[in-house]
Amino acid sequence: MGKIGRNHPCPCGSGKKYKHCCLPGQQAGTPGSPINQMRGSLMAAIEKVQGKAAAREASFLELGVFLLYSDHQGDAWLLEVTDSDVVQIARAGEHLEVPIDENPETIAINFSHTFAIRDRQLVLTAYADQAETVLGLAPTQQIHAAIRRLYKRYPKDMLERLHLERGEGDAAA
């Protein structure tokens, strides 16, 4: 990840400028890097959406380049916008293990599918066999609007710096 300018959006996904968010804590010697803060925020968001799925409640959260949602059938998904990756985090109200590879410098998630919005529907394509699935209960309009906001809010070069080279089915943020 390149150097973050004081006036760039904070990499933790808060939507604030870096100088008004994580920079003061780093300068004061507060433990925790922006990556660790993002990991904590991401895991908290995942747990919140999994809880909504268990309660069979629809929910939608935005966290930086990540979108999370649950539906009334108890399914929940984690989407990564810049690479159009997705992984299921709850099925029929049951929490699924989130495939996150922990290390101090990156958040690496083993995504199972890519996603696209076609004909106002969320379409998933599996990495394993290229099989396509349409998620009829997905909040497609909210997802589309969130993607547009993200690309308006953050410069394209900054979004590109959030990712390292990856293998099929793996992404690092």
C-alpha cells in the first residue's frame, strides 16, 4: 500500500479525511495500524450482519470498499467493490466461517465468487466452476448506488492501491 496523504480519504473506510481520522492516533502512538482498525471494523460489521441474518432481518452496510447485506431468508453476503468479489457469510440464519487470512499488514479474504449487476439483478459467478447464480433477494439498487458513491468519493488511483496482486479466488485489501 502506498503512502496515504493527509487529505486523502482514510483507509479505514470511515469516509473522513485521514488527518481527521486515524492519523492523530498514529502520531500519538496509539496502538493499532489502519489495517488492524479496518480488520476490527470489518469483523464487527460481519458479526452485525450475521446477527441480522440469524434474526431473519434484511440489512445493508457499507464499510469502505466492502458492502455487506442480509436478507429475510437468513442469507448474508460480503462484497468487495473494486474487484467485484463476494463470499457468503451466513446461510439460512447460520453463521458461516469468514475466510480471512490474518496478518499484520493486509486483510486477505478468500472470496468464492465474483459479482455483477445485470438486468437489475445480482449475478454471482463461482471461481471454482464458473457457474452463475442469480440472488433474487439481493438489494441490487442499494448495491449499485453504493458502488457509484464509492467511485465518486475515492480517487481511482487510491482504490487501485488498496489491492495487491492476487491469485484466483483470493483478494487482499
